[in-house]
Amino acid sequence: MTTTTSLSELDDDLVRSMSIGAVFSDFGGKIHSIDFHRTDDLLVTASEDDTVRLYDIANAKLLKTTYHKKHGTDRICFTHHSSSVICSSKYNLESTGESLWYLSMYDNRCLRYFKGHKQRVVSLCMSPINDSFMSGSLDHSVRIWDLRVNACQGILRLRGRPAVAYDQQGLVFAVAMEGGAIKLFDSRSYDKGPFDTFLVGGDTSEVCDIKFSNDGKSMLLTTTNNNIYVLDAYGGEKRCGFSLEPSPGTPIEATFTPDGKYMVAGSGGGTMHAWSIEMKNEVACWSSHIGVPSCLKWAPSRAMFAVASSVLTFWIPNNDSKLKTEYGGTDIEAGAPPQPLLH
């Protein structure tokens, strides 16, 4: 399928027009995490039913399902290869120590196990420029790894629940820790300690997710009590912040659009919101139609985002009938009209 809406055309009207184009409802439980490939039209999911699923997002098609009963599946991210992923384990962490594994989906073969974390991994990200990746765990550590070797390459000990992210150039990574502190490290010399520390003033709840905008100028923080902040990535100043309906026991996720002009987030009320970062105003509010959306990411090179709870949905602009028709998918009513931001 050729997407007829380019990312350069993103504006308030197009964002407001987003609605469900495809639905996948055959999961046997909650979807824990999703990830888009950086360059190919692919999405991968890890879910409570111990499956990893690979989707062609251009044609809204499930390509492959693999089963992992021994370790379970929790956090997941693509490597640079379109059929290889890193996944974190849900079971047997203490007995096997195999907290992370490198999976080839082409032949459903585990290429390598990474031992070290003693508790669940809650944050996982791949370097955009080399074979390094990072994991943050409830054992109060962040570990730095290399896909090519089993041994951990570096450990950062910290307080609280860690969240980790690389910037889009792979030169800097951010680590969030207890008390709302965000520490920035040079990825080539992280052993020298952070070169800067930001504090989200007035909010001491734990950050459960960090994302950098594609241009590297902004950071998007999501907290465990469903506050969303956009910070200047150079100075740490708060550009804007929004408070969403709480979702006890289910962390939500927020995402930038690829141009960095908008952000989209779910909420505890089962609604989703989009804001203009420059204007600091809400431009859209939709019903998710699938309950509290625990996973939400915008595709790197398409006017499309994916939302998941125990159901996976692809959202596309509904003002392009050709796009809607080509996407196939289940017919679902369009999202609700914009509503005031939930507090």
C-alpha cells in the first residue's frame, strides 16, 4: 500500500481526523509493549499470552506469531535488522537470570541471552547508530549491552524505577530516576557520569517513559500518575505539561509525531488526546474504543499511530477514502469529537 498522506502535511485538521483503520483482537491478554522498525513498515508486539507478533503496517497484516512459554514476553524493541528483536522475560528471572534475549523472528531462534537483571525490565531501547542497547529494571539498575556479546558492558545503579532513552542521533542517552530527576549521559563516555541533570519541578512521581523528538530538541516524559511533560532537551526547561485521568496499575504511554509538532497520549478514562506543542493547546480527543491504552506509538515515516490494550488498533487519517479502503481493517466508528482535557 502507498500512503497518500505524507508526514509533511501534518496539521491540526489531519491530526483531528485520525480514526481506527484496522483492529487486531485475537490476543490472549494484555499487550505489554509495541515497537516500530525505524526504516521498514513493521510493528512488533509483546503480550501477556507469551507471544511476539510481527505486523506489516502498510497492509495492516499479521506476518508472524512466535510463542515463548518458558520466559514469557514483556518489553520489546527492534534491532536494526527487520526480523530481529530484543525482548525481556516475564518468568524465571531468578532461576535462569535470563532477563533479556535476542530473537530472530525469521526462524524463531534465540541468538543470545543477556543475564544480569534480577527483577523485571521496565524500560528497553536500542541505539539508533550501533549494536548497543539499554535496559532499566526494578532491581534499581540500568544496564548497557552490545548485541554481539553476552556480557553486560556497563551498569548504572540508581534509586527508584528507571526509564531510559537514546536521542535520535545515538550520541546522548537519558535516564530517569527517583524524584523526577533526568540525567543525561554521553553514550561514548557514560562511565564519566552524567553531563547534565534536569528536575521536573513540583512533580516527584516516577517517570515511566522517556522519548526524544526526532530533531533532538525536546524530551517527552510520562509519569506513573499520568502527567505528561515536554522538556527542552538542551536546557531542561518545561515547554508544556498536561495532566490526564489516572489509570491505577496501568502505565500509559505518550508519543511525539515524527515532526515533533504534536504529542498524543492515552488516559485512564479510555480517551486519547493530541496537543500542539508550540501552541500548548489540545487539538483532538478521541475514544480509544479499547479501554485504557497502555501502549501508544506514532509510526516513524507514516501518518499513522498504533494503540494497544488487550486489542491492537492502527489509526490513520479518515479524510482519505482511498487510504481507508486500502487499509481494510474492521469498521469502527470514528473517534469522539474533541473534549476538554481531563484533569
